[in-house]
Amino acid sequence: MARRALSATRAADLLNFLAAHPSERFSYSELSRRLDVNLASMHSLLVALVECAYLSFRASDKTYGLGAALIAIGDVALRRNPYVNAAREVMGHFSAREGLESLGFVRAGGDALCVLRAGPETRPGREVQVGQRLPLIAPLGPVLVAWSPMSEQEGWLQRGGAPGASRREQSRLLEVVRRRGYAVALEVEERRLIGEVVLQLRDDPRSEGLNGDLRTLIAGLRRTECQMTNGRKASYAVSTITAPVLNRLGEFQLAISIQGFPDRMSRREVRRLGEGLLEACETASANVAGHFGRG
């Protein structure tokens, strides 16, 4: 594998960090500290990105934010990814009908990147913002890999670092998700703690301690019943329900996740919401196929 250019990696980290803090601006020294880049290198990077309008500089308080050039790039990216716009529409309708928050995720390397949000905000401490990244490590995010090539499924399993028996169980989880069409993540203590660590990583993404804590908590998920597989209990404490938007070839495009449920739900209610979300995702896919099939 080719080595990544350090300057490109730093530029991507900087843009990702600012995207995860859309309402904030940061000074040169704050960015240097938050991203663990020395002052001289950060200064050179900021100068280059301001010159091409990828970043904006405000002289009154000497702070930086995302620049106007990214608007044009984002507009082109949206037109090149019609499934995102189609998902935005169905997410709005679904959230309004059910009173639930919905989030749209795409794959971004080894991460799940939140690109869409609709509906009421979930309870404090559990917010995921547009622009935020979550690690795509088994057993997190099975929907984002269940319809992917086997090599990508293997990468998901390997990043999870589970031993053989646990890896087989996670492989079976992918089979369950494909057969059912959606995933049901259960509310467990480790998942709540993962959410807290991910929120802290927004402000300190290079923290070795926080990243170590995150991997430890994800490993802890493997020792709990963190996904609904057989659906035999009378009621469930559900964290999220997630379904894929696939293209007409059955290839994964993005995932829509809903959250903000009551403390416990009946098996019938979980199925109703899961099948309703799956129908919404299929509608998004059909809308794209119908649009490009005309004329």
C-alpha cells in the first residue's frame, strides 16, 4: 500500500475537524493543539487553504472556519450522489410521521460519516452532528458493510480485532442483517459510554487516551447482547434502527438510522419501525432509479 502524504492527511484532518464543529471558529494555536500539529506546519497549512478559499480567516479575532470554495465542491458532490438527496427527502417525511430523529451515514474509509439529519434532536449527550465520524469497527455499523464486497466485510471484522469465535458471531450478524433488511442496535451501557467518548473526540481527535478508551469499549460490546438477532423477547431497549439505501444493482449507497425511542418497545413495534424504515429506504432508491430512467 502506498504511503499517505503527510500534508494531505493533515489537510483532511483539519477539514474534518472543522466540519464536526460547524458553528465554531478556531485560532491558529487552538487548531495546532487540537490536531497535534506543530505551529509552523499548521501555519503553512492554514495559509494554503485560505488562499484557495477552502478555509476562511476572520481578522477581527484571528480565527478560522470552513471557506466558501467548499460550498461549490459540496454542491457538485451532491449532484454526483443523488441517493443522498433522495434520502434527505424520505428522512424528513419519516421523522415527521414517527417523531424520531433520523441520521444519514456514508462510508468514509474506515469511518461512518454523518451527512444528513432530520427530526427532533435526541436526548442530551447522544447527539451526532452532520460532519461527525464514527469508527466502522465490528460490531458497530453492520448495515454499512453487510452489502459490501467480502473484502470490505473482512476489513470490518479485522478492525474489530475479535478472536475467532466472536468473529464468526459477527459474520452471522451480517447474514441476519441482510436477511432482515435492517439492523436493531440494543441500548447497553457500553454503547452509551461509546457515545460519550465519541463526543469528546470531536474536540480532541488525536487523544491517544480517548482513542484507546473507544477501542476498549467497542471490544466490550462483543461481550454483550448489543444487536437484536432472533427477536424472541417481549420487549427491547433499542438504541438505533438502521437500514440501507441500495442502488438498482444492490450496492450500498448510504444508511439511514433512526433513534430517540421510548425506554422499551414491544417486538411488534420494533418490527413495525424497522419495516417502515426499510420501505422509506427502498422509496429513496426507487426515486433515484425513476429519475434517471426518464427520458
